[in-house]
Amino acid sequence: MTEKPGYAQPQTPTGDADEPKSPSAPIYTAKVENLGGTSGEVRVEDGQTLSTAPTSRVEEGNNPEQFLAMAWSTCLGETLKVVLAVNEIEALSRVRVEVELHNEPSGNGFYFAPKAFISIEGVSDTDAEKYAARAHARCPISKLLMGKGNPVVEIEPYKNPDNFQLS
């Protein structure tokens, strides 16, 4: 494949000792903590700290809808690149995601309504639909959004790093 801006080759295993030894072993574990809900911050271990804000004050930080949209668009975009590479298609692609927040009809809480929009340079709409469907079927976040994830919630003792205070 030719080098194109914004297009990375799919990564191949390196055989390093820290590679998974079995199909059930994790390939990577993201470690993130939130302090203060949507009026605080989210910290990525060995990464960034981002301010969070309610949907009514997005100028103050990011909200869960934005984080979900970022995660899905990135995951689906990378999976689409792999699908295109497997099919020997050299094309730039774009994944745009919108995540709407709605009130539950029962009045008890909220729900997300995510929608992805995929475009592939120089590919017919029919082929784009085929590749998008394959990517959506393979993308881990798409699977989670389709109810095929395995979310677990556990309790641990409270810790307040850096004496975090709500502002």
C-alpha cells in the first residue's frame, strides 16, 4: 500500500513477551478514572486529564456523549481501515458519529441514541455499505453498543487522589 496522510498500516504482532498468550488474555487495558461526574475531570492513566461538563455547559469540558462518539468513531474508523486493507482497497475513509441523549419514556433516566456516518473515497455506495457493515460487525464498540459487551460493575474502597475538590 502507498503511504497516505492519516492512514496507518494495520499493526502486526511483534512476538514480544508481553503479547497475549491465549485468546482470552487482554491485548490492552485502558485505565481511566472519573472524579466529580460531569462536573469534574476524567484521567487517563499515563495520559491526559480532561475536564468534564454537563451537556448544558460543553464550553467547560467534555460530556459522556462526546466521549462515546469519540470512542466509537475512532474504533469504527480503525476497524474500517482493516476491512479495506484485507480487501486490498487503498482509500481514505471518514467516520462521523452523532450521539443523542434522550429522556427515557418512563421518565426514569436517560438513554443514548448513537448513529455513525461512513464515507469511503472512490468506492461505490454499494461497496461502501458492504465494507461499513463488515467494519460495524467487527468493531468492539459497535458490539458493545449492540448489546454484545460484558459490562461488569464492582465496588472498591474510595480514594481521593490529589485531594480532588469539585469547583
